[in-house]
Amino acid sequence: MATSSQVRRSSVPPVVQARWALWAFVIVNVVIVEVLFITAGTGKNNILTIAKFFGLHAALVMMLQLLLVARLPWLDRRIGMDRLTSWHRWVGFGLLWTVLTHATIVVLGYATLDNASMGKTFLALAGVPASLLGMIAAALIVVVGVFSMRYARRRLKYETWHGLHLLLYLVLGLAFVHQLLETTTFKSSVFAMVYWWALWIFAFGSLIVGRIVVPLRRNAYHQFRVQAVVPEAHNVTSVYVTGRHLDQLPAQAGQFFIWRFPGHNHWWLANPFSMSAAPNGRTLRLTAKAVGTTSAGLRNLQVGARAFLEGPYGAFTSMHRTRHGVVLIAGGVGVTPVRSLLEEHTPGDFVVLYRVRDPKDAVLLNELQQLVAARRGRLHVLTGRTDQGARPFEPDQLRYLVPDITERDIYVCGPPAMTAAVLSGLRSLRVPSRQVHAEKFSLA
């Protein structure tokens, strides 16, 4: 359980430490790549030298892409998978343009060198194994990039988009072999070879360990099973999961798992659900609203059924506390991590703002009331429709509900529109950003 030492007042918050570590990784490797570019010699002409510059940096961007989604616990607990995934998305678009620039300049460089047309040069390069692999990798990046744009992404099922996104792992393999065959970039010196091998092994190793080895090991050790299925409302279900040695699972209140139930749904039908109760060493609980195939089928789970959990993930924890006073703001079923945080024995003066359209939609309200009463805190259930004038997160309303809100930590979890409204109100009130902790519903 957390203690008062977890109310952190250090000058460098955990999230800042993690961001500094990421920036240090980027800066150090950019410097190394620049040195390799300068010392490895020029290309066959000035245009191909520029192409080499973009190719080297494309490889480095790929490494960063891998690390952002490797689910490294140290980064995840400090930054959060939602933000790391968002950064991965934007770095991905940067990779797309870097690769396209590299490919275009390569064709232009050889066309100039051979005094041939771009089309003829492109076909000639396609006959060179190293170039062909690079072309295939670039084409796949374009396909994934196009379908990752918001307009296209919103029109695809998650499973379809996720399947297309897995093509990037093929891209990484092709890019590695492409770079390995390009002796001017990979084998220009002993240092260059050691550096590139070490970087690829570190990036791929982090991904394999974080995404495959750790989940398989934890599930083999803990042997997760469904202990109970409890309907909380007509469209809300809680699932209790038990297992062996759960006291050794490094889970904290406010975090989430990616839950799978083999035999109940297809493997790819998984969702990130926050724990709706603080881990107690005996059981884990999720509470979900029926909004999709996976969540709607939870109430049909059989007691004793196997469960496969990935996690715990997320930075929505007391690790980031900076103040004694706390405001917990939840919307709809976003109350689940808030409810688990309330159960954790951390010191502080707690105020809970629970936003729902109608009181009957307030999930786990009885538990919330009991926990707030036990803490001698305050609970405000905020009802009404936004389109009918209910705007409880306007700056003046937030100040009215919590007069000292600028002196507190604020934890926010709810639908995107609600979260955006809260964050806008907090900015207007000039609440320091280090005191604001928001958790997004989705990873995609």
C-alpha cells in the first residue's frame, strides 16, 4: 500500500524524468548518426549523399518507434501507455515522410548518375535485392500510414486496422535486411557495425521482452482464472479474476490490464480495462459497460474460465502525487480507476466529481459513497446533458465545486469530450500542468 512518502514534492516529477531519459536517448543517437554520416564518406554524387542522410535517420526513427510501443515498465509507469502510443502515432507519420524522401532522392540520384528517366531508374533499382527490399518496406509504410489517418481510421473496424498495423513488423524486418545489405551505411567501420547491431538488438529485444516474454511469463506464473461475474446494472458487468501469488503482481490502483478470455472470444478481441478495485493480492476486478463485442459478452463468462492478462500498464497512479489535496474527476464508466484510487491508503483531502447524464447511469455509486465517507471526503454527482446547458467543468463551476482546486492534484478519466472540457477549464484556472493527470479510454 502507498504511504505518505508517495506524495511527491521533488523538483523533478517522475514524468519529467522519463521525458528527459527519452530525449537523452534521442539526442545521443542523433549525434552518433551524424558522426557516422560525416565519417562514412559521401555517396556516388551529392544527391545520393543526401539520400544516405535521410536513410540513416529513418533507421533511427524506426528504433524510437519500437521503444515507444515496447511497453517498458519504467517508461509506462511514468508517462503512461496512452501518451506513449500517441507519440508513436506522430513519430510514425514522421517516419513515413522520412522514408518517402529517402526513396525519392535515391531514385533521383541514380537517374542523374545514369542520365536516365526516373521511371527507368526505378525499374532498374527494383532488380537490386537491397533496393527491392527497401521499396517493399516503403510501400508498406505508405499503406499503413494512409489507413492510420483519422478519416480512414474511423471507418475501419479496430481488428482490421490492427491487422494492417502489424505489417509494420514486416517493415522492420525488411528495413533491417535492407540496411544490412547497404555496406556503405552498416559496415562503414567497426564502430558503425557495433553501433547498428547494438541499436537493433536493443530495440527489437525491448519489444520482444515487453510485448511477448513478460506477458507469457506472468500468465504462466499466476494462472489467471475467472472467479466471479457480477452484473452491476443492465449494461454494466464486473469480472473478478483470481490466480496464484497475486501479491507478487506489480499492480497499482489506477492502472489497467489488457484482458483476454481464451475460448470466449477471438484472441484479437481484447480491451484495455482499468481495475475497478485496488489490487489486494487475492483478486483483480474489472468493471465494463457493454459498448462493443468484447465488453458486451463479459456477463457470459463462465466461472473458472481462463484469463490472459497483459499488464499492469498506466501512469494514472499515486506515484505522480505532488499535493496533499486531490480532486478525482470521472465520467461514466471512467469512474473505475478513480474508485480504485480511493481505496488505496494514501493520505490526503479527497474531492470526487462524478459526471453522468442521469443518476441511474452512475456505476458503482454505492461503493464510491462508502469510500468517500470513510475518507471524510466530498462527492459531487454532476448530472444533466451538455446540449441542454449542463456544463459543470467550466472554470467558474470548477472553482465553485472545489475553491482550492489550484492547490490540489487533479486526476481525470472519462470520455474524450469530457476530458478535453476538464483540461480546458483547468488551463483557464492556471492549474500547474504537473498537478494534472489524465487517463484516456483508448489506446488506438
